[in-house]
Amino acid sequence: MGTPAVEENRSTQDLGIEFEHVDHSFIHGNRAVLVLKDFSPNIEPAEFVSIVGPSGCGKTTALSMTGGLVRPRSGSVRLGGTEVKGTSDDIAFLLMRTSSPIFQHHLETLSERLREEVQRADQQRTPGSDDD
């Protein structure tokens, strides 16, 4: 599956992430939508960072770039000093090991909220229903 992007004997805790002047846009309809412009954070090994912002601002795009799932239109992404140019088994393992619980938590929260909304809508449609 190509060359490993990370040396096998290195711990994932020893890997920093560097974004260097990353620009990225998507085509939506007939126009380009800019989601990252001159994005250049440096995340040190073992540093905890949160990227927050409204829907569509590039949070998932940036994370996907660290795994080689999305390539920046310009600039570069480095993981442990090595430029990310595509996916590899070790990148997939790193993302699965470090990110899955976060995404799983959000999916569980979303599922619970959807269940509550469906129950609320059902109760509003059925007058006199006293089900919780």
C-alpha cells in the first residue's frame, strides 16, 4: 500500500502536525467555496488542540488532510516532519486510534437528539398522548 508515511518504531504521540500556508476550496454548484486560506497551525507532539467553527469552515477538511484523504489546493501538510501525500495503513491506524471515539461520541449524541425529536413530533401529532 505505498510507502509508510510514519516510521514504524515511532509512537503516534511523537508526531507533530504542521500545516504550511494551506489553501483549499470546493466547487459548489458553479462556484468555488473557500474553506481554508493560509491555514498554518503547528501542532506539537502530544499537544491537545481543538478546532472549532461553524459548519463548512474547514474543520473536517483539515483533519482529512492529516490522513491524506484530501490534498490541499496549495501549501503542505506534514505529519512527524514527513509531507502527507496520500493515505497509508499507518495513517489510517493513527486516525482510527485517536479520532474514532470523538466521532463516535458525536454520532451517538446526534442519534439521541434525533430520537428525542421524533418522539416529540409524534407526541405533538397525537393529542392527549401522555407517553414520555
